[in-house]
Amino acid sequence: MKLNLRSVDLNLLPVFDAIMEAGQLTRAADNLGMSQPALSAALQRLRHTLGDPLFIRTRQGMLPTPRAQELHLRLNKQLADLRDTLDPANSFVPATSQRRFIVLSNDHFELVVLPSLLSRLKAEAPHVVVEVTLADDSMPEKLYTTQADLAVDAFATECGQMNRHVLMEERLVVVARKDHPTMHGHCSKQQFLDAEHVVLPDRNRRLPLDQILNEPGWQRRTGARVTQFASMLATCSRSDLIATVPERVARQFANALGLQTMPFPANIPPLPIYLVWSPALENDPAHRWFRHHLMASVAS
């Protein structure tokens, strides 16, 4: 009949391990911060549970029985592994970790942040994986329940009870192909209104750009609707359509795609991009390490 683990006080196992290592009750009690009577009582309970004396008192100290030697051989590694598992200092080792970090964002993060972030991460943790998933209306729930590690998004105000940090600020610029028939390094309000635009799907949220475009006399003409900033740039490079995009995205790809970058024809305040995560992950060692490198990659 197998031993019922519920009948075993697992707190007795460190006592057994300490006596094996010290060879004396007094020294083992000191190592555990226990009194010797308390240690002796714990040893008596363990002897009763296992049906073996475990140690014989001799002039040289506590001599382990064959049963004790076998137990120590089999339990020593398990106890060490358990200590390492439960010790916060050892719970995340970048060099050997295979942790997968899930980021809710869009291709702005993939184009602007991810390349330099991965370069930093892989130098310390070659086996970690970063998975980017499109941020949508389920973002608050996924963050709160830690289905995702964090979000990088402009809509952090919709994530109540979340921790947040302004990761960067983005200015919006207008892009058009360099040989555009009407725009040559400058985009006036009238040119902006006369042109057809390639735009992203409406997420039904109010950002500074939306506030301007909702004002009388600012209604733009939509010529195409795409899903990513990269698609907006590609479309503008091969047509007369123009787009309003984050400056970092435009600057990074303008030359390669033959685009000109122009100031937006109105004063728009910089757009804060937030780093958002669940309070449940605030002190998680792996998560703190990941947040540190993400912020550092943007700052650099």
C-alpha cells in the first residue's frame, strides 16, 4: 500500500536534510534556527512516519541508517531543485530561459521597437521568444488576466486598473511619393483635403488626429483602407494617395520607398505611446527584465 502524502509533514524533510549535512543535532538546529528540543521532536515524528530510526547516536555524532542514506541520496536533488524553484532570486535566468513574452500592439511596435529590442534581448537570453498580437477591444481583459504580458498602444486610458508608463511620444507627419503631382516637400491644408488618403480601420477612439478630423472643414477623402502602417507606406509609394503616419515609421522607410515626409498642416500635440501591464506582473522577475530592456531599447 502506497504512503499517503497527506499523512506526511513535508516540513520534516528540511530537518532530515539538515541532520544529514551537519551530523549533529545541535549544529543542525543552529543551521535551521530551531531549538534542539524542537529539532528532536521533529526527528521523532519523521521516524514514526517512515518507520525507521534514521539516525543512531554515536560518539562521532548522528550516524545515518542505510534507509536514511538512501533517502538522502534520492531527496537531496529534489530539495535543491525545490529551493531554486521557490527562491525569487533564481526564478528567472535569462541565459537559459525559454520564456515567451506576448505583446499586444500593432505594426508600429514591430517596425520601430521590435528590431532593436530583439537585438538587446538575444544578447542576454538567446532562447526567449517575443510574440506580437494585434491590440483590439479585448486588450484590457487579456492584460488583467495575464493572457498577455504587456501592451504598447496609444489607448492606455481604456485600461483601468493597469500599470502604465509613457514609452515614447510620436509626432504625426504626412507622407506622399517623391514625384507626387501636387506635393513637393510641403502639404497645405487644402492639399490635404483635396488628396485621397489611405487610412487604418476606425477603432472608434478619439486621438488628437481624430479630434482635428472631426472638426468642421477637416473631412478627408478616403481612397483606401488598410490594416497596417507598412501597407499605408507601400500604397503611397505606388499611387497618388497620401497618408498620416507616426514620424518614426515614416523616417525609417521613406528613402527605401521613395517617399517624402511633410509636417501635418495643423498643430497636433505629440501622441503618447504607453507601455501597459497587469499589476499581477509588476514584481515578476522575468517581466521586470523584459520591461527594462524594452524601455532601454526605445531610449537608445
